[in-house]
Amino acid sequence: MTSAETASGIRPAEARKRQLAGVLLIDVRSDNERALGMADGALGVVREDLLRDPARHIPDRDATVMLLCEAGVRSQQCVQALRDLGYAKALSVSGGTEAWRADGLPMRTPDIDADFSERYARQIRLPDVGLEGQLRLERARVLIVGAGGLGSPAALYLAAAGIGNLRLVDADVVDRSNLQRQILHADGRIGWPKVDSAAAAVAALNPRTRIEAIDERLDAGNVERLLDGIDVVLDGSDNFPTRYLLNDACVRLGKPLVYGAVQRFEGQVSVFDAGRRRGQAPCYRCVYPQPPPAGAVPSCSEAGVLGVLPGVIGMLQATETVKLVLGLGESLAGRLLQFDARSMRFHELRIAPDPRCPVCAADCAFL
């Protein structure tokens, strides 16, 4: 063992020296990990692919080959597996890409800025997201109606996840009674328009997110303008007229609607995607055909609400929004997820499209 080698492999500086002399360097990390940057001149081959057919990438079993991963653990395991297959001169680069970068050795970086790659590194490493998915999040445009209890956690987590464009709509001002649950706001911003307070909080968390703060109350006269260019609509409203108006507009304009509601100790969340899947997915009116009579359902200001409850529901809404943007997993379309904070239980109800729904039935003339 030379001074440039350790029990766990070869030091990065010596690996670079040998690489320049013609020794093959292979980065065995996943495609998503390599998307964040890799050693200059390295060949990228996922570890499983390399071990499945090593001769394809290392035709000479007697040649020296150096393997590189993130921290040196996986490459060392891969080296052992290759040696068992007859590649006696396989070496692992100690400390992996982390040590290579720390030593100031040259890196080949993707066409993204350093802030992007560092900020979203943990998410980009997810095979179901990757660099392409993260860029899709940055291009996405999400409308959040209501910068209150539901809109607060949703806006923060969507910005943190990398949603590039948030349109926040609310016509209220910050009141001290909001602060128990509306975590976008702060005591020093009491009296501010909620959208301005929300914009300040989101910008402090992620300055990459572009924020449209619209100090308006959503109504029939502006709903289509507010939905223009939007990919996903998140309903953080607290009244039935807004919910029905949003639902009907989303069906008409073909926008997925992420719904949430809370009261006292209970909340519910779903995705209504009838606008894009007419006759296959339900809309809000399929579940609640008509608004309740005025005064039949008390508001949060009348009935009260556990402060952390909107956080749970709002985060679920944010999760569904990210999934819709990425086309990832199974959305809550066709399911209503109910949560009881007192018993800490979730209950799921299957909901089907109403073939007689006056808004989203496959043969209705609503559009």
C-alpha cells in the first residue's frame, strides 16, 4: 500500500493524478446524484449496472480502475464485488465525491447554478424527482387562495420544495388572533395585508420563488383572470361561496383543485380533478352538491380550531400539489381523507363522480 492509498482506497489527489495518466475513473452513483455534479472526466455508470455487466465497461480484468461514489462507502463495496469477479486492481476513491470536491479537484457541473443544486440537493437525489423533476417544479405556477391557516403551511412547503411561481390571493389583513395557526405571519406584521406578509415570509425562506401577491377577494368577476396560466389550484379558503366558485372554475378551465378544510379538531383534504378527467374523477359538487344554509356551519371564528390542525391539512395539500406537478404517485382524486386530531386517526372515503352532477358530468353542458 502506497502513501497515497488507505485501507478504504486511494486518496482523491492521487486518483486525479492517475486519471490524468489514463486510469479509468467510474462514478457509480445514481443518475440523480451525478446530476448535481461529478468528478471531471469520470465515466458515469450506476453501481448496479456496472456489477451486472462489468466487462462492458471494464473489458480488461487486469487493468486498474478507480471507483467513486458520494462518501466512499458504496464504491468500496463495489470494489470488493469486482475483485470477487476477478478485477484485482479495482480501487475505491476514499471519501468519494465529497472528498474530491473538498480537495478542490475539478468537477463537471450541470447547467444549473450553485444555489439551485445545493438548495434542492436532497430532493434531486430522489429517483422519482431528479434534476428534470426539480426543474419542472421551478417552472410550475400554483395559485393559493387564502393566506390563512391552510395557505400558510402550504405556501411555505411549496416554496421550500422549489415551486417557482406562487400566486397568493387574499383580501384580509393580519390580526393577532390569526397568529395561533397562520404561521406565514408574525406579530410585527399585524395590520399588514396578508398577501404582503405572506410574500415577505416566503421570500425569506426561498428567494428563488417568484411571488404574485394579489390583495383581492376571489369572486365571479376575477376568478378566470386569477386562474390564468396556473397549473394547480390550492384552496385555502374558509367559506363555501369561494369553494364552489373555485370548483366550478377549475372544472370549466381544466385545472386540478387541491381542497382542504378544517374545523375544531377535524380536517379533510382531497383532489378534485374533474376538469381534466370528466366523468372519471369527481368535483367538489359531487361530494357536496349544494352549500349548506347560511349559518348552518359555524366558521372557525365561531367554532374555534386547534392551532396545529391547519398545519397538518395544509402540508397534505402541499404534498398533493407537488405530486400533481411531478406526475408522481397516486393523487387523492376520488378519495376524501379525513383527519381527527383528538384520536390521531385518518379515515379515507372513496368518492365517485356523480353522473348527474350539473358541473362535471360527462354529458353536461356546463362548459
